[in-house]
Amino acid sequence: MNRPANSRVRWFLIFWLFVLSAVAFLDRVNISIAGPSIASEFALSNIQLGWVFSSFLVGYAVFQTIGGWLADRWGPRRVLTVGVLWWGIFTALTATISATAGALIFFIAIRFLLGAGEAIIYPASNQFVARWIPTGERGVANGVIFAGVGVGASVTPPVVTFILIRYGWRLSFWISAFVGLLAGAVWYATSRDAPEAHPRVSDAELATIQAGRESRLAGGRGEEEFVSWGTILTSKEVWAVTLSYVCYGYVAWIFFSWFYIYLKQVRGLDLKASAIYGTLPFLAMAIGCPLGGAISDSLTRRYGKRIGRCGIAAVALGLTSIFLFLGSNAENAHVASVVLAGGAGALYFSQSSFWSVTADISGGSSGSVSGFMNMGAQLGGAVTASLTPILAARFGWIVSFYVAAGLAAAGAIAWLAVDPTARLAPSQREKAS
């Protein structure tokens, strides 16, 4: 294969994973912005709307581990392409629901299936990171990918609000579907499952990737040995990061599901003000995620992974707890919005640690391990989507944020049990087979 003299293909593909990440959150957050209009048109209560939100997260959670396993076996290129096609279809189908007696059931079913399709995005991305990114660059790489969460979620409120006011909520779903399909086509055309198979990767870039990958490769294709589920499910590190990510997911989905509605209904902001202030947490996520990744990489190089990965995550989640407590108690709506947004930024400051550690410890099974971990986060988010309005109705919205603050603190403590250098290894029986 004739390779170019120099290249940075891995960073272009990381950027495109950032794009796919942003599109994924456009497709999932748009219903939160359109939620009041949908509730009005279909006579849904906040609790019923919570069921619709939760149905996405249940589908998303259930298929996380399956999506990660598929990425391990089939590679991130094909799995991500099929996933983007899938979620584009079901985003479009959301706009076709009519005001019939069974509309709520249709919303729940379509959002569940949309969640199932989106489940592959981050496990497949983590499999890509394990194959393409040297371990010392994984904090930044994951930070860039997950910055797409903040960008997608921050762009969604003003864009969907603009379309909703002028053309109705349905058009926003059609546009979201089209953008996703276009982004997926570019991914398929430009990506490969491993750097060894990409014609645009230079010898110098390939050497850099291979030297920093810390992997045992099979067949020269950049594929690592798989480990069994028995090995995965008996790992203290896997369970600790998963427990922490359950807490993380609970907190994150307060912002994705209810923050916009909270500002409008509880803090009394009008539609346009809610759209503006509703973007603050997601802008904070977009900043906090790559910044946290860069600092994590820097501290890892200087002091090791215990400080650079685990320490960053624990401190960031602890700060999240403090911000949520202070922001929920602020009397001024604008101050509350800013402080709570600080909590979202601190939360996403820890994001790259979860994915970098799972890629480091699991290698060829990074899709499966990170999918299992992310399943925990989405189950936490599914609880948030339905439990938050129930807590708010019975005890007040401040209690909803107190619960989230307590879970953020629990997530910080869980990181103390993680050894980021403990690598999952195939058993002798697995190697023999």
C-alpha cells in the first residue's frame, strides 16, 4: 500500500465522531424542547412525557452492551453507519405520529427503538479509540468526542425553538433525521476499522499509533484479543466505573430531559429566555469535556493514571455535587441557571476518564466493556426522566436536585476503588481457543 508522507487521519476521524456525537444529541434532545408543544397537542401530562423520555433511555440502555459487542466483532465503521441510518429513520417517524387514541404508545415505542439505534454510538467510538488512538492521547480524543454532546445539546434549544415557533415541532424532527443521514454517509466514506487498513494513514502516523496503543495485535489488523464476559463481570474496575457512571447518567439526564422545562415552568422564564439559558449547561459541557480530557492526559503523563484518570473524575464529580446544591438553592433564576450550568460543566470534566480507562483496561473488548458501563449510565438516566417529575410534584424541584447532588458525590467515591492500570486479560482457555 502506497501511503502519504505525513497524515493526521486519526484526528479527522475523531472530529467526525464529534460530529456524530453532536447529531446523536440533536436527535435525542429535540423532544425535550418540543416536549411542551407535544404535550399540548396530545394532551400529555409531565409524568406521561417522562414515560416518553424514559422509553428512549430504556432502549438506549438495553442495547448498549449488544452495540459494544457488535463493534468489537464487526468494527466501528459498519456498526456506526448502520446505527446512524437506524436512528435517522426513527427520528423521522416521530414526526409522523398523529393525534389518535394510541399516540402515547406510538411515542413510547418509537423513542424506545430510536434509543436502541443510538446505543452503538459511544461503545463503537470507544472501540475506535482503542484501535486508533495512543493511550497518551485518549483523554483529549474522548474529550473531543463527548464535546459533541454539549455542542449538539446546546445548538438544539435555539434551533428547535426557532423552527417550532415558525413551522411547528414536526419539521425539526425531519431536519434532524436528514442531518444525521448525511453525517453517517461521510463517516462510512472516510473511516476504516483500523489504521493499518486506511490508505491515507502515513507510515509515521501508523508508527505513532502502534507504539502508543499498548496492545497485543492479531493478524496485523489492529485488533486485540477478546476477553470473556466472565472476566469482564468479575472485574472490580468494571463494576466501580459502572456504578459511578450510573450516578453520572442520573445527573446528566436532569439536564437533557428536564432543564429546559424546569426553567420555563419552575423558574418562570419565557420561551425565548428558556431557550437561551437552557443552552448554558450544554455549552459548559462542550467546554468542560475536551478541557477535562486535555488536563487528564497531562496529569497522566506527569503523575500516572491514578491521578490523571481517577483523581480528575473524583474531583469533578465532587464539584458537580456542590454546584447542584448551590444552584438549586439560588433565588434568582438567572443565577440558578449559571450555577447549575457549572454543575453540568464539572460533570463533563470527568467524562473522558470513564472512556479512557475502559479503553485502557479492556483493549479488544473495549466496545463490550464500555457498552456495559454506558448501559448503567442510561439506566440511571431512565430513572431520572421518570422520577424527577414525581419527586418535584411531591416534594418540590429542589429535592430532585438534592438527589442528583447526592448521587454525584457517590459517583466520586466509587472512583477510589478503580485501579486504572489493571488490564483485563484473556484466560489460558480463551487463548487456546
